Amino acid sequence: MIIAAAQFASVPGDIGANAAQMATLITEAAGRGAGLVVFAELALTHYDLAVIAGDPEAMAVTHDDARLAPVREACRASGVAAVVNAPGRGADGSPPTIASFVYGPDGALLTRYDKRHLFGAENEVFAPGTEDGRFWLGGVRFALATCNDNNFPEVAARAVADNCRVYLASSFHGTAERVDRYADLARETGLLVLLANGVGVGSPGPACGRSGAWLPNGERVATASPDGPSELVLTDAREGIVLMADPAIAAVPVRECGEALVDVRTAAPALLLADGRYDERGAFARLRDGVVRRLLAAQEALPDGLRLEIVEGYRPPGLQRRYFEEYADELRAVHPGWDAARIHQAGSRYVSPPEIAPHSAGGAVDLTLVTADGGYVDMGTPINASPEESGGACYTGAPDLTPAARANRRVLGAALSGAGLVNYPTEWWHWSYGDRYWALTTGAEHALYGPREPGR
């Protein structure tokens, strides 16, 4: 997944104009392949404490404020998430906070984070937050921080402890030297760091721009100018994806709900199965009943002229084990110097380790879009194209897709995620519900489905 920091000169106090500019930048970022856009501290109002303090009732917003409608609609229309920093309305008449509203690709709120460590005169206008900011998107766990938060090492340390892989900072820094310290944060924590910094003159003085991205080794890989009307800096967050081999997946408990494996061909004839699929027991056509119901709902949500085509559902544990071992053998042949742990990790990009495989639980389905009469729809790669075969284009958020393929993947994703399924982001075609990966990325306390042997 490509992520972007948006840097622009916001207009003091003009929420409407700033929200419109944010919407424009979200749309531009989508056109460049981004799946997430982050804005600078108080970008919705500009970092002007006098303007905010002069009319806090008008300047503070909730996530569903009508003035933020252009942002929410841009997220929905483009399938891009956004982190919008603004004065957040406090509860029960309490002072506002410096809030980050995270909108998902459907425009709905994913989470809200309130800045915990206020700086100087901010204490006269705002109240501090008390909780850390976390969210999942595209198989990546993100941490949120705002400006002065980043001066407290424990903020990033807690992000690492919480299994976050990417650290998003919304700030209003005034010097290049302060911006350069994000290299140390990345290197000391092993996090990918993305900074959206302000520009223009604010309450503490002029901000220096230079929004950027730093790899976990501290290398700066993207940078914006010190000033200018608007700019996007982009970086690739695919290395932050939590893979199936991650211990966090295996640690998710399973409370088997006992839901039946049903044959899609008889239980849901409205769902199309791909030609040429066959096994003696018809395992490929079986899924948990709850998955089938959600696929039917997703198909109803598709635009006219499109439907789902299922390629494979349930996969017996023995077959899953064979697939994993065959791919591991391919990797050993190409990378003879890799040790067993690295082979296992790399293998899980494409085939799930058999002990936690969603397909073997009946909770995962490989599928694509076709036209109403079963015709081809461009999704960028064939189903089951490996990372090596596709040059990485099998990743759902791959950066170099054609506009048509990117748009079609977003249509597919909107329908399936809206129905409650989650995507394994190394494979645009793999979606699941009720398995361990679903539980981890949705925050469920446990998985609903465990591995099933054939005939059970």
C-alpha cells in the first residue's frame, strides 16, 4: 500500500476552504496509487491558536461535521483513507482537543486520536487526550502521534509494543533540524515513519514544511519542499503488512462456532463459480454459511453489470500443507542462502502456513470480478499470480497498476469490506471472515472458525 503525506498552506479559520483542499489532495493521491493520506497538525483550521480560541464553538468539529463532508465523500469516491487533524469537539462542554479523525476508504470513521502531550500555549486552548491512537488498514497496524507527542520516546515505544509497523505524525514544526529527528525515531524503533508537516505562519511562528518518510533504518526516502501551495510525498508501506506467518496471527484464540460448511453451488446459486475447478469431493465450492451470506450481500452492493466469480473456497489441511511446501521449495531454489525462518516468512506472502490457514477453516475465498454475463474484468494480474511472477502487482495496493485495474480492485474491496470481509493484502483476490486474520485486523476477541477436516 502506498501512503502519502499531504502538505498545503491552510487558510486560518476557513474550514470550508481547507476541507475542499483536503478533498482535492485525497483525489490526487488516489490517482497516484495511494491508499492513505495524512494531513498536518490543525490543517483543517490552520495552526492559529488565536483564531481557534476566539470562537472554539465554531472552530471545533466532530467526525460527522457537515463541513467535513467533502473529505468523507472524497474518501468514498476514491477508496482512500485519510487522517485529518483538527480541533476536536470535547464531550459535555469540555475544552476541545487536537484531534486526528481517521476516515476509512468508505468515508466512515475508523478511529479518533486526541493529542496527549500539549505544548506551551496549547494548554490554554485544548485539553489533552488520554489514549493511544491505533488502527488497521490494508493489513498494516498504524500508530498516530501529533507534533509534541514525538518528543516523548514512550509514545513510539508503546507503538512498537502494540505491534504497529507504521508511525504517522501530524505536526507543525518550524525547523529542518526538528524534522530530521524523525530519522532517529525510525532507526531506534524500527518503524516506518511518515510525517505531514505544516507550512505558512502559525502561532509558534513559520512552519518549515519538509514533510517526508523514513524507512525503519532511518533512511529518508521522500521529502517535500520547505513551502509551496500544496504537495504530496508518497512512500510504500507494503513491508509493514502483517503476514500470515506473524506470531500475532497464531496467538489469536479460536472459539469454533460450529457453523456448517455449505456447498455454494446449491446454497447460493446466485454466486458464480469459475469454470474448470473440480475436485472429487467438491471442497473448492464449500464455505462457511456466514461467509456465503456475506458474499451474497457484497454481490448486491456491486455496481450494475458486475458480479463475483468464486475460484476457490475451502481447502483441506493436507492440500494447504502441500501448496505451502511446494512454494517454499520454489523459494529455496531461487534463494539458496535463506534460512528456514526466512523461507517460512516469505512463503506466507503467497500461501498461508497450514497451521493457521483461513482456507482450511472455510472462512476464506479466492474470487474476482466479472461482467454480468461472466466476461473478463481487468484486475491487474491473474488470480494466484505470485509476487515473483507479478513483480509485486498481486499486492492489493500495488503502486504501478493501470487506472482501470486500480479502480476495479477498489470496487471489489468496497463491496466485500462493506459486507464484513477482510483482505489479505498480498493477494487482491483473497478475502475472509471469521478466521484468525479477520479477528486480528478487526479487533475481535477470537476467531469464529478453526481448521476443518474434509467431511466434518
